[in-house]
Amino acid sequence: MRRVTDDDDPYLWLEEIDGEAALAWVAERNAETEAALGADDGFAGLKERLREVLDASDRIPYTTRRGAFLYNFWRDAAHVRGVWRRTTPEQYRKDAPEWEVLLDLDALAAAEGEKWLWAGAGVRRLEYDRALVRLSRDGGDAVVVREFDLATRAFVENGFRVEEAKTRIGWIDADTVFVGTDFGPGSLTDSGYPRTVRRWRRGTPLQEAAPVFEAETADVSAWGRHDSTPGFERDFVGRALDFFRSELYILRPDGTPVRIEVPEDASAYVHRRHLIVTLKSDWLGQCAGSLLAFDFDAFLAGDRGPEVLFTPDERTALGDHFWTRHHLILETMRDVSTCIEVLTPVPDGGWERRPLADVPTLSAVTVVDTDPDVSDEFSLDVSGFLQPSTLYHGQIGADTEILKQAPDRFRTAGLTVHQFFATSRDGTRVPYFVIGPDVSSTGPRPGPGPALLYGYGGFEVSLTPFYDAVTGRAWLERGGTYVIANIRGGGEYGPDWHQAALGARRPRAFEDFAAVAEDLVARGITTPDMLGAAGGSNGGLLMGAMLTRYPELFGAIVAQVPLLDMVRYHKLLAGASWIAEYGDPDDEADRAHLLALSPYHRLTADRVYPPVLLMTSTRDDRVHPGHARKTAARLRDLGHRVLLHENTGGGHAGAGDNEQAAHNDALMHTFLWRHLTPPVRPASG
């Protein structure tokens, strides 16, 4: 097999993100897309209705508890870039809480002439007096960091400040932080993340920060964290060997790192006296997907006897877990629906467990917030595909109450939710959710109609039930059916479900998605001409696979911020960090399957492809916009139907504010509705 080189790629110039010729070409494509979709009779009205959902003032303002206050970041029509604000628990119980605005991003952007977007803040634990605020320039992953005084609501003059980079930073004490950032040549990994961890003292130059820990250039990143829990003050450092393997160390008082000997592919952290380990492979007689607890001091002394907190089975997988002051809240998934229970360590050993809340069938519950430093309070969000969010608040061992409830955002009359299972090519049962007109076997069955199939299938990401008002208004209200496929590569059934589609096995995810598409047709829910598919990022790779491997199954395809060139992806922005997921194009053993996977390289002139809309962002510094640009150019030159929309900002999210998000969603659903609904024929007679 002849090796594919850069010389084989006539569209390489489109990888120049801000290149004059590339941007001119993008402007032409954007104009074509706006002319084709933005001028549609229903576009403006649809966009307005979607913007109304995104800006709604009666959305639930989800918060994070930090000391005496609840913190929230909020965007609406009056706050396009948003405000960081806080209130008290007493105020939050009111229908209209009084909020103290800490930082107004619109005002900051106007004052500094920068398109600042919120990227989060690290508030100093226990004191809650200062924050390390992260600001993104128009949505990129790279951020600037500035120290912020929560009492004066102002940036600290001559405080901690880091220029734009993919920085990791966190508090050690009032005058010291751990920092990893771009210190110049050799300080970043091949993936573009910090390679070193340094201890930086207030009032000293950043370049003089003392090195603490160092990763290899081929690693993904290095990090450091200080645990300020009273009685358990410790420093930890670590390195991500790849996307799924890492090493965790505790720093001795003299600064020597001591490896915590858990498997590289396990997730591990220390909470008070417990070492908590989530397994991705078998270890100590426990199977992959298990959650284990150890006494940390005993573990360091050589005692490897685990307490088993969760063991998966063929239908049940670990979702997530969260600490309160004295308990552990455990989220699990059974056939992709969530269950939740409380585990409590017993002083003499072992753990007690009991249910925390009942969750409706085909719904999801998410722990929104806990306060593990001081209380056993918790907040839960419960929602479903047709069930708006309800926010519950409670304390373990006491009653739970409804704190907030979101209103209905779209009409649900006549809509139902069902879960079905398709059979993939190798016999695997693949679950999927169908939201739309009733397709139950007991009721009247509507004829086939337009359907939109969504999937991701990578990085152990699970697609669980959720209330999506945008899809509700843009698709379900108009008579469409929405389908979510829980294909391999995700985490719906634990590590094995993910690993079944790693590397050269990636086509298993593609086969699963195609099997769901075929099952929808077999059930009479839709037809190939009326079936659309959509996905973003890794899901954009999935869409590229559907386009090039199964074009006959779909009437239209949308790929958002997609990964499409699998021969050069590792050379573009953060791409090298995903080698563990896909393989290494520079490794002879991986090159053949990556070329076979690569949608960009599979395109030909002699196949009939459904129309495709590619969407990306100039400011996406995670998945390079060149993937979408080059694929659009190749499809055009091969004579196929393709539109490209590239937002100038927004980063990997594709949109930096609600206006951009509504515009993107309106473009997508206008495109799909146009191609997937049969034309209305005049009545005869």
C-alpha cells in the first residue's frame, strides 16, 4: 500500500486557519450556505423561536456551592456574553433571586476590545476569597488567566496572570499556585498541553516558577493539585500518558513524587482517607467497570485489599459518583436509564447502601452539586426527552424537595418515547431511543416520516435521556422523529462497550449506527429518503463514515466540527491527544486502518452521496477547521452536493453566544427539513 503523504493533498492550503486565500474561500462557502438556507421562508421564524428558548429568563439557573454562596454563570438576550454572579441559598429558593454580579463579560469585552467568553474559574477552597478566572478569546480552548478578588469584584492588580495558552492552574495557598502553561520551546507536549508543573509564588516572575514535575513530550499533559482538606493537606501531580492512561503521584514533603500504583488505564483520586479507583481493565480479581475503595495510607504501605463499591453486569454500568461530607452518591445506568443510590462508609469497615431517589423510566438523573467540605446536602436534576428539568434539593437522611422546575418549551401532545434494540453486523444488540409520534405496537402506527438519527460513539461518552428544547421546537413540533443511538465506542455499557470500537475496531461503531438506521426503516418509522443523520466532533467522523460507507441509508447528513482526515489528524491542533482512541498515522501498524477509516480519503466521484452540511469554527483550536474545509472542497470538486458553514468564533462548541447558536441550529434543521420531507403535491381533481 502506497503511503499517503502531504504531497497527495491538493487542499492542504485550507489548513491555514487564518490564511488569506483560505478565509476568502470560506467566505464564499458561507455566502452560498446563507443564500441556500438563510433565505428559506421559515428560517427567520425558526431562528427566533430557538433564540427564545436559549434566552428564556425562566430557565433553571444551575449553581455551584462555594462557602456561603451559590455561584452561577448566566447568558440571555441582555447578557450576550454572560455574567458571573452569586446569591445565597435563601435567595435562591425564591422565584426571582437577587444576584450579586461579580463579572460582566459584555462590559469586559467592550472595555478591552476582545471577544471574551467565559471558560470558568477556580475559587480558593475554604476561604473562597479569590478566584483564578479563565477567559477564552472567542471560544478557543486556550485561555488567559487572571486573579479575581471576590470581595471587591475586581481583578487583582499585579495578581496571578497568565497569557493565552492551554493553561492548568490551581491554588496551593493564598500566595502560591501550581501552574502548567506555555513556558516556551520544549514546555508543551506534542498535543499542545503543558508538559511541566511548577510552583509559582506571588510577586515572582512566572518564568521563575520552580519546576515540580515533568511529563514526556509524547504524553498528553502534566498536572498538579493541592488538597486543602483540613487534616488531609497533600499535593498530587500526574501525567496523562495518552487519552486513557495516566500516572498519579503524591509529593513527599521534600518534593519527591511517589507513584500511586494503580493500573495506568484506571481513573484514581484520593478523597480524605479513601483512594477511589475506577477500573477500565481487570485488577485484583475485580472486573473492568468496577468502582473500588482503599484506605489510602494502608494502600501506600502495601495493603491492596479493596472494598468493592460497584460491580457491573451485562446490562448495568457505572455512570458517575459524587461525595457529600459523609456519603458517596452513586449514579449507574441500566440499559442507559439512570439509577441513583447512596453509599456510606462504616467505621468498622464496609459500606452501607440505599436508594436516594426514584427515577422515571427512560429518564436521567444528574447530581448537580454537593458540598463535600461541610454538609450532606445535594442537588439533583431529573429530566427526560419529553420531561423538562426538575431541580431537587435535599440532605441525605432527610426529606428531598423540589427547588426549581423548568416549564415546557415545546408541544409534546401525541409524542412518545420508546427504547428499541437493533442487531449489529456481528450480532451485538444496540439500544436506541425514539422520540416522536407513537410507534408502539399496540397503538395506531403512523406512516413513515422524517427522522433524525444522532450518534457519537467514542471516548466512552454515554448518550443518556435529556430534555432538548431546541430539537423539540426545530424538529419534533414539526412532525419529525428524533432518534439517539447508543453505539459502541461510548460508555453506555462500561469500558468493554468503549473498547469494542477502539483503533482498528472503529468500524463496529459505524456498523452499529447503520444497524439502527436499518431498524428504523424496518419498523416503518421512516425511509432512507426521509432519514437524516447528525453528529459532532468524533460524531462528525461517524457522519463522514455514514456518508462514505452507507450513503444509501440516508437522505441528508450534517457533520458539526467534524474529524474527517484520519491521516493528518494527529498533526492538527490537539489531534495527537487522540491517538489512543484511533491509532497513530505515523505507525506502520496503524496507518492502513486509519486510511481505511478516513472519510476524507474515501470520497470518490462515482458514488451517489446524500446532500451534506459541514459546520465548523475558525476559532476551534481542538478539532481543526481544516477537516471540514478540505472535505467540502473535495466533495465540491467531485461534483457532489455539499454546503459549508464556518462560524468565525465559538471554538469547539461552534458558537460563542446564543445568537450564534440559534443561527447554527436554524441552518442545520432548515437543511434537514428541506431534504427529508417529501414535496407537497397539489391536490388532484
